[in-house]
Amino acid sequence: MSVVLPELLNQADAIQAIRRDIHAHPELCFEENRTSNLVANTLTSWGIEVHRGLGKTGVVGVIQGRPGHRAIGLRADIDALPMTEHNTFAHASVHPGKMHACGHDGHTAMLLAAAQQLAASRDFDGTVYVVFQPAEEGGGGAREMIRDGLFKRFPMDAIFGMHNWPGMAVGEFAIKSGPCFASSNEFLITIKGKGCHGAMPHLGIDPVPIACQLVQAFQTILTRNVRPVETGVISVTMIQAGEATNVIPESVTLQGTVRTFTTDTLDLIETRMRELTRHVSAAFGATAVFEFSRNYPPTINHPNETAFVRQVMTDMVGEGKVQEFEPTMGAEDFSFFLLDKPGAYFVIGNGDGTHREGGHGLGPCMLHNPSYDFNDALIPLGATLWVKLAQRWLAQP
């Protein structure tokens, strides 16, 4: 692939070996000790200054070029998911119940490859910070790195992140200005009725039909309260009640997720869910406890930085291979970085799954799927984008 830097092609096999080693040894959020050791030792071997302990298991590499006042941050996530891998190829997970099913092993490999090239050449003015972030999968590792002083200790002008995207062709990129990933929020509702014999329902207050009413009522928030041009998702994903078929339970719990692109829409949904829970329960003579947790804010790309990345991509692969990213209701904790610093988050095509070797599972090569595997062909391409992005950003007046 002519757009790839030759030096990155030369090191491709070595970086692929690192990627597969990480894939075989997945670690969950804030437990990425082996992974962070591997990253830190590898960076050190290349002469890169290393700092550890941000966000508990995070690693930051400092690559100083020629004297200059500008600085840029490049981020990769390093944690895995709590799920069992169905693949049986040589680099499949050796830890049951843990798997790199989202490609964070590949993200780490791409950034390591770029770091090696940037450190070898030092062909830029200023500083590149390579940020290896823990706990993206639900732990809020980005937030914790910020709390531990990431932006104070490493004063970068902007920060950028990249994710692989199955189904999009290898050699293509996609990016969008504004909201691109949704906020992630959770709710837990406990409806408290009055238990009784299943054959004598008039002696109790049955919380089950109340829960059913609420599941249906929540959808009217989206169809009758949220503006039609706004986007929101309310999904009740867990309902738990009862222990015996002839007993009306004392209580029911409902849990689920809410996704939006704006805080205003989220505020409206939370308020209406709380009101419906209280009033619907009261109408049946029951009480309810409503708990709502805001986990990740929406990921909102900054316009100038998005335009800059798009131009670098276009110059690399041509305009026809740089797509407009279609926003997803999935969430990404890179959003915390973008609340504090200008920047952008974008994706690189991971292909259709035909790259997987014999021994892969029967399922599709989609994110969070037990048959997923990162496409190693992306490593030199993604690393080239990181190198060119850093060099051109730092070359600005």
C-alpha cells in the first residue's frame, strides 16, 4: 500500500506479534498490569520517556522532537471485555471470560508502531504524547487519567483518538464533526408492592403489571416528549421479579440504558422517566425508587480539528476513501478528553472479516462479538496516519 510509510511496513511483523500477544492476554478495566508493563517496556526500549500510574494502569510516552512550543496527544485504549472468546486460533485469549473483542489490542499496536517511527526520526517540532488509556469499557479510564493530572503534567494543545470499524473497507477512514458517539447512562428502578398468594391477588399489590406499564410508557417519552429531530434511546434490558410461580412478588427491579447526543435531551428523558415511575407506581398503590447514573457524556468532535484530520486522511488515501461517519448510539469515554481539550475521534476500516485465520468462530467479525479479531493489515496504515497527523499538526504556525 503506497500510502504507508516504508519504515512502518518494515516493522509490521514485529508489531503484529505484539498485537497478538496482547490479544492472547486480555485484561479488564484497571487490571491491565501486564499490558501496561508491555507497553512501557516497549516504549523504553525505543528511547521514549515513559510515565506510569495515571488512571492506575495508564501509560504516557513523551516523544520530544526539535525545539517547539506545540504539543499533540494521540490516544489508544488498552483494556479488554468480560466475555469468552469463541476463536481457537493461536493467539486466542488464554483467559476464559476475558477477550479483546473491540480491537483495543490493535489500537495499542497502531499507536506503538507510530511511536517507534516518531521516536526514530524525531522529524517534527515540539512534543508528541502517546497516551495508552485503561478502562474504556465501562471504567471511565479517560476521566481517571484527567483526574490524575494528564493535561496538567502533559500540556498538549489537542488530543486525537482512533477506533477500528468492522464492515468498512480496509484502506478507508471516516470522521464527522460534532456528535459522533452517544452518552451512556444507566437506570435502576425498584417497584415495591405487597406480596401475596398468586391465587389471591386482591390481597396484595402486584408490582409486575406496574413494571409492564412502565416499559411501555417509557417509549412515549421518545415519541411524545423528545423533539422528533432529536435522537434518544431508552432500553429496558433487565427485569427481575419473583421466586415461585404461585407467589406474587414483593418487588420488581428494572434496569437498562439511555443514550442521547445532547445533555438537554438526556435531562428531559431522566426527568420524565422519574415522573412516570413515581406516578404510575402510585396509581397502582405501590412505591418506587428511581436511580439514574450518567456514565459517559456524548463524544463531540471539534470542528477545526475534525477538518484538519479529514485533510490529512484525504491527502493519504484520496477523497473517495474518507467517509462521513454515521453517528452511533454506542458510547466512548474519549468524550471526557474532548470536554477538556480540542480534538477529534475517528475510525479506520477493519474490513468484512475475511482476514480471520482458520480457527475463528462462526459469528460475524463485529465489535463485542466472541468471533471478532482485529485486522493486522491496519497496523501500518493506522500508524502512518498517526505519524502524518502528528507531524502536520506540529508544523502549523
